[in-house]
Amino acid sequence: MTVPLTVSPTLALPEEPGESLWRGAWKRLRRSPMAIIGASIVLLFVLVALLAPVLAPYEPASSEWTELSTPTFVQGPTSEHLLGIDRWGSDMLTQLLYGARQSLIIGVVSTLIGLIAGAVLGTLAGGLGGWVDTLIMRFVDIMLSIPSLLLAISIAAALGKSSYALMIAIGVAQVPIFARLLRGSMLSQSKSDYVLAANALGLHKRTIVMNHILPNSLGPTIVQATLNLATAIIEVAALSFLGLGQSDPAVAEWGRMIVSGQDRFLVAPWLSFYPGICIAITALGFTLFGEALREALDPKQRR
Amino acid sequence: MMLRFALRRLASLVPTLFGLSILLFAWLRLLPGDPARSLLGQRATPESIERVNESYGFNDPLLQQYLKYIWALLQGDLGTSISLKEPVLTAFWDKLPATIELTVVALIFAVVIGIPLGYYAGRHQGGWTDTAVVSTSLLGVVVPVFFLAIILKYIFAIQLGLFETANRQSSRIDAEHPTNFYVLDGIITGNLGASWDALLHLVLPGIALGTIPFAIIVRITRASVSEVVHEDFVRTAESKGLAASTINRRHVLRNALLPVVTTIGLQLGLLLSGAVLTETVFSLGGIGQYLFDAITVRDYPVLQGFILFIALMYALINLVVDLSYGLIDPRVRVS
């Protein structure tokens, strides 16, 4: 096979010569205020999570100031504790900063689990077709027939109380979404001209799927993954709120901080408000960025 | 035509539900966690655990357990709750009304506020009202339901005292409950005060739960409307000299609603999972809260039965949505 060398580059050219889909998307992203705000929030969140030990004014999960959090009085903001004291007597700011870590780790790992497992299933289904496709999609249909949060709740409950249980539960609950999405976009790609051309050139089916169809189908999946990070972070909080996940109350986790503030709710509602606001802002960042990415990658937006 | 379509869709449900029952059964059994132990607590002796396992048939071969389960299932028996010692189906019928009431209020909120807002934003795209509507809908996506429930509870129930903080009805109200739909019960028994009280208990949880579908309905309606107004048939209607209100109602809205209806159907799954969280915050005692309790003690029959039931409801609702398509869009009826 020496012939394709001169033919395939011309065939593989995108509609606009010299500009790939991703480079065009990058250009549009830099111009979108939504993308910039979203990316800034995400970046800030990641930095806070990584640098929590440096940024935090005190040790996490200390119970140094337990006497400042009682059923009748909770210490509010002071110059030593900028956001006051948390439910268990640690510095609120410190706990919030460390909480970002938990959210980031569990959110990213669970989305990766969903993405990778879903991508493998989707690629197998879309690439092989036939009975493999039928079998996988039936399985995906079954999983989709259970609302994803309920699925995550039952998995987490079965696995026991730990952060790993949360990662697996939220990750597995995302698998069917990614599988179906990737299969769908692979199927639509497989009807396009460049696949026809690759077929005509006699390329091996696996090469066509892995080197041509798959890379071109990834766009919607990556957008979905970004948006799912937001959902995952909210779901982590939701599961912790229900008492699943990490059982040690000292480990800072935003969802559980909301719950633990509940018994001091009338005295110090901010115990629940601060972590809730953190969750909302983080989810906002990923959502804005994901939406902007979706718009930037949309072929209709080109020109 | 319609009937055959409905029947075919119903038939296609059978293998899905069958597969689901196998997966659920196998999977829940194979995972770690011992229902007998969580039922009896920390001080359980090996003998008492053995007795519980024996009486619930946990010692039988898995296949036998499954066949027994499925046979009972076909007769409408979802098993008996291990922790509450009552039939799952009974508890289900008992608690379902609370959840249905909550979901209906949430959905009414989402539709009644969401569609007009989305429609308005779609017709005035780019304006500041549009931006405001889109931002609000974004808030609905990023603020966790249970957190919103807590905020609403704090502002409107605790600070302003406008609504109730918990339960389905005030304890001072003496009401009969023939159907367990508290709002409906009040109307049936002629006790409108009880109905009103129950409704007041539903406002905050309904709004909290309703923000998820609200956000999505707003965005879909907006996108759909802004697409439809550029269609040829709208221009034709305009050039025919039809009144703006007629065009909006008969041409724009009707066509724009099609994707919205699908979305509403798809939201019901989200609503059911959101109900678990909302019911917990407001102690509403519906299936959401019951399911959560079942999870904490690993009550297998309850878990299996509920998830299966929810999947069935979910599928049936989607069927109804597909069928309602035909009513809105005559083109779908043919294909």
C-alpha cells in the first residue's frame, strides 16, 4: 500500500483548509466570555484543591475550637477565623479549602471511570456493530432505565462507606450516558465521505475505526465529560448529604459539611451556606466551560 | 395504528425489565454487606443471623432465590421488607401518593413558570431579560437540590414563617385520608382547610425539586422557540396577515412545544431521584425517604422492588410522552 500517501491528505482535509476543528474551537473559546469565566472558576478550583495545605491558615480537621461551636453559639467571622468556626470546632476557611480537594478528586476520578468504561463500551458497540452492538446497547438501555442518582445511591450503599465507594458509584452511573453518546456519534461519522474513502482505499476496519472514526467522534463526548464533572461534584455532595461516602466527619467534604451544619441551623445557618455556595460556584464553572466548549465545537458555529 | 404502536412499545419493555430484574438481583446479592447483620445490629449472635438467613431463604442457591423472586413478582408480590416486616407493595402504595404529590407540584411549577419564561426569552433573544432568564435557569442547574431546599426552608419557613418546615400536614389538623393524597383527601372529605394546609407543606419542597426540570424546560423552550420563529411557515403566516397572537399560539408555540414535551418526560427520572433528597430535607415520608431508609439497612426486597417499579413507571411515562407526540404533531402519527 504505497498509493494512499498522495491521496489521503487531500481526502482528510476539513472543510476549511488549514484550520482543524480543535484549532477553530480554541480560537472561538478565547473569544467567549462564558468560556473565560468558566475556565477561570475551574482553574481557581483546581489551584485551591492542589494548594489547600499552603493556602489554609490552620490544620484541617482540628478540634481546637470546639468550645466555639455549641448548640446555642457558633463563632462567626473574626480576624483570626475569616469565615468563623465550623460545626466540629475547626477553622471554616481551612475546611472549605480542603473540601475542594475531596470534590476534585472524587469528581475527576468518577467522571474518568464513567468516561473510560463508557468509551470502551461505546467504541465496541459502534465499531463492531452486529450482535455486540445489540448486546451492549440492551445493557445500556437497562442501566438508563434507572435514574442515574438512584443508581449511584444504590451502588454506594452496597459498597459501604468510603470515598472509593462514591467514586465507583458515581462513575458507574455515568457509563451508559457516555457509551450511548460515543456510539451515536461514531455511527453518524461512519456514514461520512472520509470513511467511505478510507474503505475504498482498503484500509483495515480496525484502523478506520480507531484512527478515523473514533478521533472525529470524541467532541461531543469531551463536552459531556466537562458537563458531567459539574454533575459529579453535585452528586458527591448529594450522596454525602444522604450519609453515604466517607464516614469520618473530620475529613472535609462540602456535602457533609452542609448536613453537619443542620443541627446548628437556627443559630448559625452559614455553617450550611458556605459549603453549599462552594458547590454551586464550582458546578457553575464546569457548566459554563462545558457549554462554551459545546458551542465552540459545534460545526454550525464555524465561519 | 396508535394502538399497535403502543402495544409494540409495551412489548419491547418486557426484555428490558426482565434483564433489569436479573441484574438487580445478581448484583445486590454479590456485593458485600449482610442484610441479616444490619437487621439484627451489632450484638447479633451467629445463631440468630443463621435463623434470619434461613427464614428469608438467603441460604438457598442463587438461581432458586431468583426464580422464587421472579415467580412472586409475576403475581404482583414484590417481597416483604426485612426491616419493616410488611409487604413491599403495601408500603409502596402507602408512600407513593406523597411522592406523586411532590412531583406533580414540582412539575407544575417547572412547566407553568418555565414555558412562559423560555418562550419570552426565545422571542427576545439577546436582550437583558433573555440574559436574566438564562442566568436564572443556569442557577437551577448548578445549585444542588438539597441545598436549595435548605435555603428555601431557611428564608421562607424559618425567617418569614410563610410556609411549613417539615411533614405533610400540620399535626393540629384532624383529617381523614382515604386515598393518602393529602390534598385530594381534603377535597373528597370536604375538609378544604386540610387540603390547603397540605398544599402549603408542598410549596417549598415542590419549588426546590422543580428547579431541575424548570432550568431544562426554560432552556429547551427558549432554544426551540428561537428556532421556530425563523421557519418558513411562520413567515407564510405573517404574510397571510394573521394576527400576531394567532401566529404565536397556533404556529410558534405549538411547534416549539414538541421538544419540550419529550424533555418533560425525560425529567421524571431526575425528579424521582431528586425526591429522595427533597423528601429527606422536608421529612415528607414518601417513597424517596423510604427508599433511602431501605438503602441504609440493606433491605434487599425493598431495594429490588422499588428500583424495578421506578424503572417500570419511568418506561411507561416515556411511552405516554411518545404517544402524546401524536396529539401535538400530526406528522409523527404517520411514521
